[in-house]
Amino acid sequence: MSDLPGDAYFRRMLVTSALTEAERLHAAYETGGNVADLDAAVAAFEEALGLADEADTRSAALNGLGTALWSRAERSAQVEVLDQAIDAFRQASAALDHGAGLSSIDRLIPAFQSNLAGALRFRWRLTGAEQDLAESIAAVRAALAATDVDDQRRPNRLSNLGEGLLSRHHQLGDSSALAEAIEVFQEALDSARPRSDARAFAGANLAEALRRQYLSSRTRDPAVLDRAIDLARATLAATPPDRLLHPRFQSNLAVLLITRYHATHSPADLDEATTRAEQALAATPPGHPNRVERLSVLTGIKQAQVVRGSGLLNADLRRTPKPTKRLTRRFGLSKQRRQLDEFVSATAEAVAAGPSGYRRSDALLSHGAALAFQSELTNDRKAGAAALAVLRQLAADQTATVHSRIEAATLTAFSLLAQSNNTDVAGASESLGLAVELLPQTAPRRLPYADREHELAGFTGLAGHAAACEIALGRPDRAVELLETGRGVLLGQALDARTEVTDLHERHPELAARFEHLRTALDRPEGAVFLTAQTDEPTLSGEDRHALADEWDQLIDTIRHQSGFEDFLRPPKIDELLAIAGAEGPVVIVNTSVLRCDALILADGTVQLVELPELHFADLTDRAEAFRTAILSRDDEEVQKTLTWLGKAVTQPVLDALDRPARVWWIPTGPLTTLPLHAAGSPDGPSVLDLVISSYVPTVRSLADARRTGRGSDQAPLIVSVPAAPGTPPLPRVRDETAELSSRFPAARILTDDQATRQRVLDALPQHRSVHFACHAVSAADGAATSQLLLHHHQSDPLTVADLARLRLDDAETAYLSACDTSISRGDLTDEALHITGAFQMAGFRHVIGTLWSVGDQTARTVAGQYYSAVQTQDPAVALHTAVQAVRTTYPNRPAVWAPFVHAGA
């Protein structure tokens, strides 16, 4: 530097000295948490900035100042301080841009981008501003792209990216973001030096990501959670107690332990979680932004203590139990009452701490639920009134998360009913109606199909509860509308995508063209990653999916602002539903709820209520489980007992209210979806099979789609035949069934054995109006990860419900599924008809023949033969009815043989 003028050289030395002192002070704060060190660091960076007049030193001072201000914002949760930090990081990069030619640019700019990313993500946490999170991810991706693989800063930048993806998952519920976050955190952990802060951060972040993977997985593999706990323990053990990170890692471990406790009910996990959470909170001063999060952790643990003390280990605070004398006595005891009071106090403190964004929603919901629980268990009217005030506030708050609003509205309704001894039905109706109206927002198109399933599974039965209240108030029309809004949400999205836009083309061709373009773009298969890569990959990344979904929502809003299109893609009103139902025969919705069970008959332009006093939800649930057991054990006597009861409790009252219709379309709900209404009745008297031709539909709107003008029978169907799928028992009669079909339809295309693969089938389906599957199938209701037809490569490339539901087959007519369990949904998705039969309906088939349980391949062959003989001259529903009656004649005392076959559709 000898060539510098003396003053400039001296000035540079002053700047360097100030920066060194500022960095020392900030490092001291990071280690010991002394606020005086942080304030001194900010002052030192400001001094250095005032002295710096060259690009590299000025940018270093700005970056250091931004880092110190970021730390101050983390301590105070002041957004304006964070704004200053973000502005400093931006200026740091800009300063280097003006210093073109500096050799340090390539090294420093990625560091500034990485810091900017972290600060933006923190501001998103405080404000919920989505653009901050998007910019954060973009900034850290740019930083990583400029970071060498062996750079020691790469692990921290990977963790930075992973935290952005994890935030995306928390914000959106998108599993592709979570999966990619786990990969990124693992790479960070693998590349970080032993005993480094980078390794600690990566381990802690990976543990949290694995916890979320565990919670979002239907199977909930305990090994995933155990690995997360091992990582969290190792991270905590490697962090000295005097480090600022130590309380954070204690709280992280507490979250993991309480998560495992909920699965195992291990007292040791509950005790350790309590200790860790209390220690973490004690080390977090009031006003610290992380105190809100750590209070939330402790609140969850206090809730678990209360629930354990009540003896209700699986209690759901959204469905608070009606107090019993035993519970009231128990919560009169000092220990249990103290735990309950501590739980309520903890939730109140969490609210008082002033959380923002989604944390505020969580805190309010926890406090409202705690007060409601206290009211229920101790008959405390004051607590009940306070609970209602909190929950109503949250349910009406349009800035709160949709999940929290729905849960708050639901809990409001059940609390009102509990506090009024079931008399305030009007109040409950208002809250449940709001919850149902919000429900479709939990499963937007931006999410992968499996994630939409997961989101809706948490609210199964909600529409039925809302409908039950409307029925009690004498408003059956409104009950039908709510059932149509809150059930079949995913099916409704598929029907939206198939909407005819002829009128829109004529009046607004540019909007119609945009609609069709976006519809096609969103139909692309879902990719496994969230971040968009510059490749020719035909799948849809998470980022692209979200962008397209935003465009779709904006387009629909634009279309609805055009004259005559105000109701475009809105749920149909009751007049439209009645017009659909009255076309060819009555539609019978059998609504089941813990509140009451009824049938709603849509016919002749009205909704007729038929009360079902002998149908009770708890009894129905037990009978449905017993029926499934009887089917599996081939206990025909028990099967017939259920059919007799089903006739007396459900179908006889309904048919008695009708004027001997030729056909009936059934819409069962809840556990009733697993039972054969079409076969109900006593063996000594006429059963439903003798009185009417039955069909099933998931919603009234889906019936309208099925009744669209068809193109008639198909003499060149697709036949998919898999008599021996790998890893499954052989189906020897499938070859005979296939031979008979090929003889009947010489022009058919046959995919059999190793030709019957997922991709070949998906490619062939759009080329045929009808399809016949003869193969094994598995149902998610029986524990499979997802319902699927078992083709040749099913173990590595399965044909799933999601694959089928994504299709849009405008000319599809009939799908005959000669396979097992194709019409059964998972117990937590009965409102969605997410089974194989339903998937073919979503794809566009007007008629689908499926089964409610497993059938022998000889019976399947017999029914198929009878059906195809009859369908030459009869409607598919009538043809199946004829075929089943013929088999019943052969096996009159074995309903398990002939009753599983169902017709779904027009």
C-alpha cells in the first residue's frame, strides 16, 4: 500500500481497525448475549461506515452493520430495525457493483446475498410478507451458485436455502419444498466441519425438517422421528450452555420429544420435554422474539400434561369432551387443577407476548382451546365465555391462517352446544357454516395432489356437522348447499378444469384461451422438487405450480368480473342442484354426524327431509368396522345382520318416503360410505336390490357432469389384464375373463402382463371411450400408502389415484374395474371419494363399475360376463343390476359374494 497517499492510507487503517473492533464486539454478543456488546458493535460499524470511502471497505461496513442490526431485530422483533438491516445489505452489494474490477467482488457479493436472504426470511416471519420469502430464496440460490463446492461457507449457505424451503413448506404445506429442504440440510451436514457452528445449524435444521416429514406422512414412521431426536441431542451436546444457541437447541429437542410422546405416550419423553422447554424459556428474556416460539412449545407440553391428567390420552381439543362426574371430580384434585391452570396461563402468556403472522393464529387458537377445555372439564362459565370471545375473534380474522380460522369456528360451534346443553344450534350453525365456506381454501391447486388430500383429511365430517345444524333449524336446502361445498373438494377442482367454456369463447375469447392454456399447464405431472431448474423436465416444479395457480386464481377473478359470468366456477346453488337431481330420479343424501343423522331426498324440485332416528353415528362407526371384519372373515351371517339393520335404519325409511322410483342415486357420507346401501334389507323380505336400481355419486354436482351427453357404447375398448402382478397372488380366471372380452370386442386393444405398465395405460386411456381392468387393486383404507391398480411394474411405477384423477377425458364413457376394494376411501377422507372408482369419475368417465370389498376372480369373471351381455341393450347401471341379481340367485345366502359390486355415475 506504499503507493497510497498518506491520508488515504491512514484513513483505511482507521476503517480496518473500526471494523475489527466491531466484529469482535458482535462475536462477543453472539457468544454471551450481552446487549451492551451488541449496541457497541452497531456503533462501531456505524463509525467504520462514516470513515469508509472505498468500495470494498464501505461494503464491508454496510454488511457488518446489517448483520448487527439483524441481531438487534432478532432481540427486539422491531420490523423497522430489520428494515434498516436489509437496506444495509442491499447497499453493501450496490457498493461493490460501483467498485468494478475489485478482485474481492466474486467472494463478497455471495456473502452479502446470503445475509440478505436470512434477514428477508426473518422479516417474513414477523410480517408474513410473501415477497420477502420469495426474494430470500432467490438471493441464497444466487449466493450458492457462486460458491465453490469446497468453500467453507457453503454449508451455512445450504442451511440458509434449506430454511427458506422449510419456511415455504410451513407457509404453503407443500411437501416438495419439505423434501428438497431435507436434501439440502443433509448436504450441509455432510459438508460441514466437525464441531463447527455450521454443523450444529445443519443438524438442528435437519432434525426439524424430519419432524415435519414425520407429521405430514400418513404412515408416521417412528424411525424418522427417532433419527430427528438423535440429531437434536447431538447438536445440543455439542453446544456449550453459555452459547446463545443453547436455548434454541433445547427448545428444538423439547418439540421432538413431545411429538414422540403423542405417538408413544411415554412419560419419560413428556418429563424430559417439560424440563428442556422450561430451561429454554428461562434462558429467553421477555421481549425476545424467540420467547413467543418457546412459549408455544411449553404450551403444547402443558396441554399434554392436562390431557394425560384427564385420562383422555387421545383428546382433540377441537372436539372438547362433555364433562363427566369422573372428570369433574378429577379436576377438582389439586395436582390436576394446577396443571390445567398452568396450561391456561401459558397460553395466555403466549398471546400476551405479541406474536405476529401465523404464530399469532396458533397462539390465539391454543388459548381459546385451553379456555374451552377448562370450561368443559370444570364447568367454569367464565372460562367458557372467554373461550368463545377468543375463538370468535380468530374465526372472523381474515388475516389469520385459514386452518386456524376453521378450527376456531369449529371449536366455537361445539363449545356453544356444550355450554347451552345443545340448545344454541343457531350459533353453532353460523360458526360451522363459516368453517365449511373456508374449507376449500385449505386445498388450493398450488399444492401437490397428496398434500391437498392431507390438508382435507383433518376436516373430514365438518360439512356433515354443519348440515346437521341446518337440518335441526328446519333449513334442509341450506344443508344440501353446505354438503356440496364441503365435500368432494378435489372432485370439484377436477370438474372445474373440465368446465365447458363455449360462452366464454364467444364473448371473451382471450380469457377463454388463457383459461385453456392454464388448465393444460396445471395438468402436467407433479415434479419431485420445489425449486425450478433450467431443464427440459416435463414435470411441474413446486415454484412453477404456485406461479400458475396464482395466475389461475387471478384469471377466475377477472372472468367473474365480466357481465354474465359472476358465478363462473362457483359452487351451485340449491335451485341448480335440484334441477340436476330431478332429471332422471331422486338423489338421496344420507348425512351422518355426531349431532344427528338424516336423509335428504332431492326430487320434484324440493328437498325432503327423512329423519333416521335409528341411525346413530357412534353405532354406525362400530357397525361399519364390524362389517369389514365380517367380510374379511367371510362371516355371511354377520354380513346379513348388518344388511338387515341397514335396511331398517336407513333404506326402508327413505324408500317408504318415495313413490316407487325405478332408480335412486345414493350419496352416503361418513362411515356409511363403506356399507352397501344397494344391498340393504332382510333376506325374508324385499331388499333394495329388489325395489330399485341403485347408483352412487359423491356429490350432486358430479352427477351433472356424469349426465353430460355421451357417445354411446364403445366397440373398441381398452382391456388391461394383469393375471400375475409381481408380489401378488395369481388370478387364474383373469386370462379367461380377458379371452371372453377379446372375443366379444374383436377391435379391443389389450395390454396384458408386462405390456400393462403405468405409462402405457395412461397413454392409451385418452384413445378409448371405455376401459376394462382385470387385476389386483389395493386401497388406502386397508393401510396402503395410496389406492392403486396393481399393474406389472406396480412396485416401482404404480398407477395411483393421483395419476388417474389428473386426466381430463372429455369423451370417456365407461370404466369397468374388475378388481378389489376400488370404491373404498380412507377413513379420514370419506368426504372426498378418494378411491379408485372416484378417480375414474374425476378423470371424466360417466359410468364406473367398482367394488366395495375383495371379490374372488371367478365371481368377478361371472359378473363381468353377465354385465357385458346385458349392457348391449341396457344402461350400464341397469346391466350391473341385472348381473348382480343373477349372481344372487346362485348364492342367495352369501351376500359377501354378490353385494360388493357398485355402479357410480349417470
